[in-house]
Amino acid sequence: MSETVVEVKNLVKRYKELIALDNFNMKIEKGEVFGLLGPNGSGKTTTINCILSLLDFDNGEIDVFGEKMTSQRYDLKKRIGIVMQDVAVFEELSVEENIDYFCGLYINDKNKRKQYVEEAINFVGLEEFKKFKPKKLSGGLLRRLNIACGIAHKPELIILDEPTVAVDPQSRNKILEGITELNKKGATIIYTSHYMEEVEQICTHILIMDKGKNVTEGSAEELKRSIKNTENIIVYIKNLNDEHVKAINAINHVYDVTYMSGRLEIKCAGGRHNISHVIDYFASNNLDYDRIYSELPTLNDVFLEITGKNLRDKE
């Protein structure tokens, strides 16, 4: 039987006239890598801060590990690890000293803490940098230090808020591998990111929220099956005029066409031979293209279809 680690029930949070969370519900089971997604301003950060009891809320309930979460429940909080988007380490302390400090907030036994710090350093691959001060670390190494500080005490629930922002591909890969390894070792993960390919790669369950509400949730495959878009056709073609774009948009099963800088993207809903129909159109109109291919919808397609393409202000 599954065990619920976090349950948020009918959560309401207001900032004067703004309703940041509007009867929001969420349930996270033990062992999940739970992707919490939403546009800027959707309420993700507010939700996390409420779960951690860093914010008061107006209505609703939050249970963590099956018990009511409050600001005084330090017994619950010590079972949680937090890695927020903004790196929070002490500039005057070395890598090793930083990890030891944060681990010491939860682990009093010196021998156990020394072991945990060493394991955290090895886990994020900072063995060669343990005596370095943060200002000497690259952005990727600094992110890995931030993660080590948040997970050194071996928490059962780990909250990772945009942990791969502005890092190089090598560091991003190291971080994602580390998250998967933490999950294999038994940790339940809450993961927020705007990088949809990361979420699709590591998350076992995904919730998309918008305007303080739960809009949809499920596995990546379930979410992709739930949307209108069933196929994307990409064509690299020069000098396509507006009349051709309109005609392509009228092809059976095509519902959206965009053309910019020589790249034509055609979205289809249903149909089995959509790419053949597009190729037939080009042939009948003597249009030469450089390259054409078809791909299944991605989680990014799901996100945009559900939340829209309009730009959002930052949270």
C-alpha cells in the first residue's frame, strides 16, 4: 500500500486582493519524484513555503508524514531537505565547513555528522573542492554545494526548487543523476523546474498548476495523451507565403501552423498520415523544402496547451 508523504487539502492563501492559492489540492506518495509545474506566478513557491510552514495560510490543511504541519513541528522539519533556487551558503566558510554547518542543524553526533558530510561531498562530486570557498567555485559547482547542504542530513523528503538554473550541461547531468540516485535510496522528491525535458526525464508524477489551482496531473505519458496535440510536423522551407500557410492550416487534422525564419511547425490532432498530406501539398504546389520530420508531443507541448503561450511575470 502507498504511503502519503505530503497532503495539501483545500489550501487558500491571499495577499490582500490577490488569491495566490485557490482551494489547491495535492497529494504526494512515498517514493515519488513529484514534478510541481506552473508558469511564473502560478503559486508554486507559495505552495512550497506553506508546506514548510514558512508562510501562514488562510484556509485548508497540510499534512506531512501523516501529521499536521505547523511552524513548531521541528520533528517533521528535520526529516525534510530543502534546496531553493537561490544559492544559500556562507561565503566565509569552505565547501566542507558549509556542509558541516547545515548538517549540524539536524545531526548532533559529531562522528555521524563527519560521516554524513563526507558522503554528501562524494555524492555531489566535490572531493577536489572541499577546502575551496564558494567565491572560487563555478556556477555548476556552487549549485552542487547547495544541494549537498540540503541533503547531507539524509532527509526523507527533499524539495528541489529549480536546482539546475544557469548551469552547464555537465553539471546539469550530474545534478539529475544525483536526484535519481537519492530517489533510489528512498527519498521522496518534490521537483520544480521550467526545463520540461528534465521533468519528463526524472519525474514519476507531474502536477501542473495555474492561478493557484491544480489544473491537471498524472505521469508524463498520461498528460501527453490528454491534450489535443497528437503530432508535430517540422519543415525547414524558405520563402513560404501567407497563402501557403493558410492552405496548410486547412489540411485535415491540422489545427495550428506557425512559420518563422524558415521553420514551419504544424500541429495535428488525430489522423494517421498527416506528414504524407503535407508532403502531397508541397508536391502539388511545386514547393521545395530542405528537411521534414514528425515527432510526438512533448511535455512542453502539454504545458503550453494547458497554461497558454502568454508571457507571465516572475513570481
